[in-house]
Amino acid sequence: QVQLVESGGGLVQTGGSLRLSCAASGRTLSNYNMIWYRQAPGKEREFVATITSSGSTYYADSVKSRCTISRDNAKSTVYLKMNSLKTRSTTVYYCNHDKYWGQGTQITVSS
């Protein structure tokens, strides 16, 4: 059974930065792609960024210049660093691998 646990969310002011973490257990994730999504209230979950097993990264156009996804295979952890946060970034961020999802971590950006 794979478990994904996100952390690192919180309250931040506009323009601030946060680094989210997704710690995985139950499987060695170094051979797998990992994905970050986000979902605002009343909206569908949307893709944010992904990192492949080889380390290639892809981003949604809306976050491309402000986000960096990375992974530490030794720690089975994937990170999402977000800079220059805007109020529209206020939402819940989820980590995904295969059919497994974390519980989400909330980011609130205040103006």
C-alpha cells in the first residue's frame, strides 16, 4: 500500500514563497513519475507539475515561471517550490502517483 503525505502548506503573503513536500511510503518511487495537482473550491482538480523518473520536469503554463518541482529519491520525497505567490494560488495542493493521492495541503495567500 502506497501512502503519500503532503506538508508545507500554510498562510503566506502575496509575493511570498513556500515549499511543499510529498513523502511517500510503501513503494520505492525512484522509478516512477510524480505529479502535483491543485484544486480550488468548486473547481476541478488541475495539473501543476510533474517530474519523471529520470528527472525531467513539466509545468502548467500558469505556474511555469514560478514553480520548481524536484525529488529526493533517497528520502522518497517530492517537492514543489513556489515563488511569487498570488492570491489565486490559494487552494489545496495534492501529490499523486499512479492511483494514489495524498490528503492535500492548503496554501492560503493573503493580499
